[in-house]
Amino acid sequence: MNLIEVFILVTSFLIFLSLRVPIAYAIGLAALFTLLSAMPFLPSVTTLAQRMATSLDSFTLSAIPFFILAGQIMNRGGIAVRLINFAKAIVGPLPGGLAFVNIISCMLFGAISGSAVAAASAIGGFMNPMMEKDGYDKSFSAAVNITSATTGLIIPPSNVLIVYSLASGGVSIAALFIAGYVPGLLLGLALMIVALIYSIIKKYPTDKVVGFKEFFKRFIAAFPSLMLLVVVIGGIVAGIFTATEASAIAVIYTLVLGFAYKEISMKDISPILLETVKTSSIVLLLIATSIAMSWVMSYENIPQEISNTLLSISDNPIVILIIINLILLFVGIFMDMTPAVLIFTPIFLPIVTELGMDPIHFGIVMIMNLCIGLCTPPVGSVLFVGCSVANLKIQQVIKPLLPLFLAMIAILLLITYFPELTLWLPRQFDLI
């Protein structure tokens, strides 16, 4: 490893970020400058272009635009309202019931759409005014929405788990999807416990108990949306179709649902497709430049050197995992999730596998680390969306966010050091 080239890679990347260059360009330019220090201009540009192009030549990656399209259709398809109404019927009468509704709705919507930003926007847009009307602090409502929106990245289907599968060299997507259920549910439960304590202290009001007839009516309204999870995940686990084929089925299902609910018409298709193309192009450019940077790092033997350095500090798995968790939490503060997964998976995965950690377990641990980063300034995309939807400044939500952060970190540590919480379910399905 040449220390000069490592210095160029890190310094140029940080300089571009400080200049507010979009992260995809910052990653690509940092990789290019590093290559230029090792080879002439033309081979450097050609190599980088080839790596970017070949990184997108993957059938598995086509699942991402399809899931993004399904999420866009859901945003306009009236699914969020039906999920909220169903969640209110279940937990509305409990202390802090509307906070529970917010969390459960985000878990369901985020899991179905696979997008934390979509969950924060769609659920927050409905729940924040509703909670404020019932006497909840506006900042607390926003904090609950922001943290619970990230659960959809762990509960499948999740685009970022597909990205991890690509970065890890082919870890089973089906196994990753199934492995995300218990950690995702535990995370949601931890947030609900914090919300319960906070609501009891603040003496927030509760909803009336819903009668059986009304409960059944709301369940029937939400049932088709909930069935999407069964169709997509059930089909993948049963081997009926691949994750990529499941993403296409999700698009058809949500489109039919949107028309059936009469929330989508033909005139909505064009803006939905346009927004999907814009979002997909950003994600795929991030993937291309991130994989190119990963190749440059591998070319400079950076992952191997980091691995040797960490293992020289200690051969105790507990110590190494604490260090890796701290690094990933720090990375999540400054870097978007997709490039972070693509760049740091090749660095840390060989280390943890040498310590005996299952790649599926590590994938969930990594995603959970980066989920916390999405709620953290200065680059927390979900934090910004949640504050924007609630019409609040970031400073106003920091205080109620802190106990929710602590709950997220507690679950992260639980998942890190008790691997069976992640691996038990995939084993039951004979996926590992």
C-alpha cells in the first residue's frame, strides 16, 4: 500500500464533500485522482470508465429500479392512509397510541416500499398533523417518524440489502431478506418502548377503542397492501421467482392496487416513471462510482492493510466488532448508505469472516449501523426529509431524537453480539 495514494484518495474525497460536490461525483473524482498518481491519464480514465460500466452489467441490479418504481406507485396509490388507519385500530387506544401508529405504519410502508425516505415522507405527511392535533409535541412526532422510517431498510424487501449482496460477492438475497425480519421488528419494538415511556411522562391522549366491525373494515382495506409482502418474500423464499423477478411483480401488484383504489389514473403514470428514472439514475451512478472506488482501493491493497491493522490491534471478536461498529456509525454520519455499503463491505467482510462471523449476519449489522447514520446530521437524508415534512429545523428534533438513538444503538449491540437473532430465521427456511 502506497501511503501517498491513500492520502490522495481520502483527502480528495473529503475536499470534494466539503465543497458540496454531489457524492457520486466526489467518489468518482477521488478514485480518478488516485489512479492518476499511479498511471498515465488515458489508462486511468479508461480503467475507471470500464469499471463503472461493468459494475452495472448485473441482472440482480435491475431489481433496484423496479422496487423504486413500486415505491413511487405506492406513494401515490393511497396505501399509506390505509396502513395508518389499520395501525390506529390496533394500537391507537394504548398510551402513546399515535406514536405507535407512526412507528408501525413506517415499518409496514417502509418494508413494502423498501425506502426510508418514502416512508418518512408519506407517513410523516399524514401522522405529524394528526399527532400535533391530539396534543403531541411536534418535535417528538418528527423524531419518531424519522427513526422508525429506517426500519423499512432492514425489513424486506430492501434495495440496500440487494446492494450488499452485490458488494459481498453474492450472499443470498433470499437469506438476507429473511434475516432482516427479527432485527427490524426488534428495532421497531425498542422505538415503541421509548415512545411509550415518553408518552406516559408527557401524558399524551389515547384513541377510542375501535369496534370489531370498524376493525374488520380497516383490515380489509389494508389487506391487499399487506399481501404484497407475502407475495414478494414468499415467492422468493419458495423459489418461485428471483428477487429481480419479484421486483417486477411488485410493480404490477402496486399498479393494479393503485388503479383498484382509484388513487392512480393514466395521467399519473408519466410523472411516476419520470421520478423513478431520476431516482434510479442517481442510485445507479452511486453504485457505478462506488464500485470503481472499491476497485481502486483493492488495486492499492487498502482493504488488506486495514484488515491486517485491525487484527494486529486485537484478535478478540468483541473488540474488533466494537471498532467496526464505531467506524460504520461515523461513516454513516457523512456518507449515503449505498456508497458506504459498496465501499466498506470489501474492507470489513474479510475481517469478520476471518473471525467466524457469517456474511449474512454482518450484512444486517452493517445496514443497521448505516440506518442510524440516516437519522444523523450533517448528511442524514431521512433526518432532512422528516424535518422538512414536519416544517421543523434540525435543532428542534435533536432532543427527542436522543433517547430514540440510544434505543437504536442498544438493538445494534444486541444484534451484533447475538448472531442467532439474525440467523435463526434463515436457518428455519434452510437458506443457510
